[in-house]
Amino acid sequence: MDSTAKIEIHIGFATDQGRQREMNEDSYCVFVPYPGSEDESDFQAVLGVADGMGGHKAGDAASRMITEDLTRSFIQGEYKQRHAPDADWLQVMKSELAAAHHRLHEMSRSNPDMKEAGSTLTFGIFREGILYLAHVGDSRCYRIRENNITRLTQDHSWVAERVSSGLLSEEEARNHPKNNVLTQAVGFDEVIRPQLRQEIVVVGDKYLFCSDGLTNMLEENEIRDIILRNSHPQRACDRLVEMANIRGGLDNITVLLGAVDPPLPVTREAEIENPTIELLAEKPTGKWRRIVLIGALAVALAGGGFLAGVGYRGCRASRELDRSVSECAHLIEEGLLDQAAERLRLVLELSPGHKKALELKKKLDRE
């Protein structure tokens, strides 16, 4: 792709505590500029996943601290005060990650409640047709291009190192009792050596950022198939979390999916999956997905026109809400009232005061 070309990234994201954990220690950050904004952004999108460690309070606090630090650096623009405009972008990301690591490490040394605190981080910036990646730990980034899935990050874990050296097979690693032992974590070690990588972005690509609560439950080919069967990134994220819970939901699950300028379906419900993956047709019991607008952070940059989100339970860009409301109107016109009612329920759950959604609900109630 021409590095000067304008690209649009469509985002889906979902997080869940899973079926075995008492709380969600994952955090994430999502940023996309509003379409049609008069102001120019340095980025087309920023996506990051952090998986905390060190116990309930420590893991939760560590992952949130990391994503909040990176939000201030890149989304609120603080990095510009520390780096020249023509600085190498991988080095910029490395430097900002090192600063976040140092802050968390110092806090873990001074606060007894944070003694064992640390976090994974898989963090990407889409900028001028290139994806810049910084990675520590065993969260992952995948690229889905055409029918192929490629892992772009290397796990910093005890078993991954032994697989790489030929001492363990992939299957042995998956079931090994030390498969959750990290060799690097942000804030935990004295020194970290993040993996840095850059990739040329191609229209049609899809980039998945996820915690190991997904990859420990699903094989890579299953992840690929679910994403390919659901062209809308939000629906794909919902399905991935649902399937991880069906398989056991042993850990917190967080997924972010950035789709590069794809044609999106008019409605997500219009797509019908072909459930060829084992257990795909099973229905989970209970309400697996809880998306709450707690911790959503709207940040006005350079006079407004941008939306940023950072949190571990969820946030939804206003353009996605507006698109969903428009789809509801079309469903009502077509007489698909049950589908419209379910979509409106989700919109109002995320944004109870959405004026257009409330008007459509009144219309739907009358019909």
C-alpha cells in the first residue's frame, strides 16, 4: 500500500471475565478518529491489549495503568513532547513502553499491594499504511490476509522458548503445567526487551489483538474461520468470546479486531455462519457478554473530532452506535421487528440517552 494512502480501520472489540475467574484483569485501549473530522490525526487507529498478573488487585491495576499510560502518550499526544517529528516510530514506541514499564516497576516496589504486579502488552499503531507493533508477554497479534492467519508476535513464555528450541512440541506446550509462566512482563522484570515489528497494511487485512484467554481455548485455524465467517468486526469479536466461553472460559478473554477498509454488511444479523467448527452450534448458558460503559474515556484532541476509549469492560465509538441505529430503522421498514428490537436493546444498553434510538423504540412499541 502507498504509504501516503488514506485508509480506514473498522474496529470491533469485546472483553469478558470468562467462566472461572472472579474478576476481569484484562485492559485494552481503542482509538479511531471520527470520519470526516476537520482535524488530522497522526494515526488511523491505535489498539492495545494488556493482561494483568500478580493477584486480583495487582493484576487489574497493572494492566489498567499500562493502557492508561499509552493512551496519554499516543492518543492524547504526550509523545510529541518527547520525540522529534521525524523520529523512528518503532523507537518511539519502545521508548514510551519503557517509560510505562519503569512507572509500574517503581510502583510495585513501593506499594505492598502491587508487589507482584505486572502485565503483558500487545500494542499496535496504524499509521500511513503501516502497522507498528510493540509486544511483551503472551498476549498476541494475528494478521488474517485472504484465507491465511499469521501470528505476528512471539510469546515471551517458558514453553514458547522450549518450543522454539525444539524441546517441546506445540501440543506438549499447550497442555504443559508451565504454559502460563512468562519470561517477560511489563513492570515485573528489571529490564524488558520488547518485540518490535512493522508491517505494510493491505486493504482487506484483518488484525486481531487478543489475550491468552482466547488462544488457550481456540486453535488458530478456528480463530481464522470465525473471523472469515463474520465480515463485521464486532460480530467476529462477539463470536470469538462466545466460543472461548463455550470451550471453558478458563481465563479473562479480550479481543480487538481491526479490519482495513473492508465492505461491511448492512446488518450483522444478516450473516449466517456455517457451523463447521466443533461446538460452534452449541449455545452458551447464561449471559456471557457484559459490556458496560464504565471507564470509557472521551478525549478531545486539537479542537475535537476524535474519540478514544480505554477500559477493561468496554466502550463503543459513537459512529458504531449511529450505524446500528440506522440499521434498526431499515429493519423496522422491512418489517423485521424482532431483529430491530434486539439491536435497539443493545444500543440503549450502551447509550441509554441516545435520542434517535429512543425515538425508534417508541415507534417500535407502537407497532
